[in-house]
Amino acid sequence: MTADDSYGRLDDDDYPAYTMGRAAELLGTTQGFLRAIGEARLITPLRSAGGHRRYSRYQLRIAARARELVDQGTPIDAACRIVILEDQLEEAQRINAEFRRAAERANPTAAA
């Protein structure tokens, strides 16, 4: 990999750039919390060649939302389920919006 290839990954939300220690530090939590949300299957970190967990920015955003819920008193398993359901709802709303736009393009007079 060249330096130019590496720079292109800086904007990639899915690139596993953060070690477990750095991820925990950024989130202000413990490595145990990251392990727990991994065990609850909220996120699945990628593994380095040496077997170390690596997290992406996208995964850190999900973990931060789970931590927010846990900090408010929600049990970790419930927090993980809530985050999963929120993500599914957002995706369903995005798909519905795409279908509406496609339907309006196919039949512009029906929208009026």
C-alpha cells in the first residue's frame, strides 16, 4: 500500500483505523464496554493480522449511542437492541423515501 492509498482511507467511515484502547479513550469508556457491545453483537470489530480488534468511525458512532443509553440507566443488552432498532428504522425510512421519489417521478400528476 502506498501513502496515497492510505490518505484515501482517512475519509472512509468503514475503515478500521482505531485500536480498542484508542476507541475506548475516544468514547470515554472502558475496553470492557467495547467487548460487551461486541458480545451483544451491536458491532463486530475487524481484526488486525495479529488478532487485535480494530474499530471504524461508523462503529464508534454506534458505540457512542449505546454508551449514551447506558449512561442514562438502560441495561447494556437493551441499549444494544435500541440502537439496532433505531438503525433499522432509519434504513426503512430511507428506503420509503426512495420509493416515494421513484413513484413521483413515474407518475408526476398523481403527486399534485
